[in-house]
Amino acid sequence: MKAEESILKKYNVFTETHEAEHLHFKNQVQKFKEKYINTKDKVLAKEISEYLYTWVTNHIMKTDMEELDHLKEEFKRLGKGE
């Protein structure tokens, strides 16, 4: 995520919404980690799997792809190749 954020910030296409989604993801991963450490809950794997599936389908396939389009537009504006 750091590399993605750095590139998007460099070209001024990293939105506050995108940043908030990343922060929420990082916080959720930390919660999963703490829950596992504290409970050793084996059922947690299903919850994590469902969360990651939702993350991929909603964030990566939507938000990231939209910002990729904005990044491509910025590259064209700057005369850079894709």
C-alpha cells in the first residue's frame, strides 16, 4: 500500500476517500490480529476470508481501478507513457 499511496500522491490522484479506505483496512487487519492473539479463534479464518473477498471486490476492483484511470489521465497530461 505504501508504494501505491506514494505514486498516487506524487501525481495528485490519491483521494481522501482512498486514504480512509486504506486506514480502515489496516485497522481491521490489526483487529483480526489482536482477536486471534487473545482468543486463538479458529473460526476467525472465515471472517478474515470474507473480509478480504469484500476488500478485493470493492476496493481493489473499484477504487484502485478508478484511481488508475485518473493516474493514466495525469500521465497523458504530463506527456508520459503508461
